[in-house]
Amino acid sequence: MSKLLDTPVEYLKGVGPVKAGMLQKELGIHTFGDLLLAYPFRYVDKTRFHTIGELYRETPLPEGREVQIKGVLRRLEKFGEGRRKRLVGKFRDETGVVDLVWFQGIYWVEKMLTPGKAYVAFGKTSVFNNSINLPHPEMEELSEVNKRPALTFAPVYSSTEKLNAKGLDARGRRRIMEALFEKLDAAILAEGVDAVLPENLPEYLRKKLRLPNRYEALRWIHFPENEQQLNDARRRLKFEELFFLQLRLLHTKLRRKKGIKGHVFEKVGELFMRFYEEKLPFELTNA
């Protein structure tokens, strides 16, 4: 059987020792298998793009709305000192300008972004002094975005400020998950799915309940192509969790039943019968 899922996560493309250490410390992810079982907690539609002008035409200005904008990063400037230090980027499209604001990971953001380049900015809008800004947006070069089809169900994973500062934000996590499935697909092609990701539910049960196989469920929970795939994956994984929980409870019950046996009385004497017939204020059951 393949040991691919036991491989330390640092050996995955795009991770390395430093990011692996952060994943272990922040999320308890040590291996490829741990990463595979760290499911998204929600999904966002990356096929929809907004213009800055249309956002400013709304009344009132949109607050807390997830938006995706294509534009050019005109400049980056730092303001404030100490805890009040922030990095502000002027982001322009053909219809207007918004501020991109970072309060954490400023050093890393400065290294990642280049003024004058075209990017796609994704984040939640905030309104300050009647102006729209995007705090801590997810940034990706437009040329990279155009290389692949947009996702209707782009996965979003649990993260922390420390992970975000190391490039393991939503976009970074999607990239390493894509790299993981590339590894899985290559191993399955070479060794077969049963060697790499063995099925843990009997086939008759899957057919009876119309559940996808294990590989399909895991791929669809991370990268569903449509709502049907997402619903099927969720149904399979929820059933699997409850199924094995029930098996563990039954196993525990049987083990206790075999290990702890009540005393068997071979003979019931007169004192017991008198207590049973005259003293008990209720009738015993047939158990």
C-alpha cells in the first residue's frame, strides 16, 4: 500500500520547512493525509468581477461585501508607527480607485506586490470617510488568473494571521491543495486508487445509498465543479463520520459486555423470595 498520505507536508510543492512548521503549530497539519482532511469551511464565486465605479454607484456604499476587482496597483505607501503602522495601496481600474489596506504582514506584502502590475483583488469592502477600501485583500497577478478557468466554488480554509503572513492565506492554501491533488492523481495513475486511497465503505452500502467513492468525495469537497458534486461529497463524508462513530460505540459496548459480567446466582433462597414478595414497593421488569 502506498505511503503517500504519510509524507510530511514540508515535501509538498509550495510548502517547505518554514510553512510546514507553521501548519503544524497553527492547525495541527503534519502530513499529506492531514492536509487532505482539512476541509474548506465555505466557498466563494470567483467567476464574478466588479468594477470600482459600480460599487461607488450603490447607495449606501457597500459595507462587508465580498468583491473581486481587476485593476492596476499604482503605488504602495506606509503610514503610522508601531501598532498603528499600515500599508496602503492605490488600486485603480478604468472606473475608479480604491485603497487596499494591510495592518499585518506588511513586510511580506511589500515583497509580494509590485506597483505598476495588474492584479485581481478579492476581499470584503469597508467604508471609511465615505470611501471604499479593502482590508487585507487576497491578491493575485492578473496574468496568473487568466491562465486557468475561474472557480464557481473556490474553497476557503481556516487560517490565522500568522499563516496569512507566511503566504498561506486562502489563495496560498488553494495552491498547495492543487499541488496535493496533482501528487494524488499521479500516484493513483501509477499504483491504482486502492493502493493510494483505499475505500473504507463497502461497495454494496455505497450503491444502496448512492454515495460517491472516497476519492470523488475528497476531490469534490475541495474542488467541486458544481453544487451537486458539493452536496454529494458532504453527504458521503457526513455519513462516513457517523458510520464509524456508531461502529466505535458498538465495539465499546461489546467489549464492556464481555469484560464485565454480572454475578450469576445458582440458587435463590428463602430470604430473597421474602424480600422480593413482601418488601419491594414495585414490580420488577422481565429484563
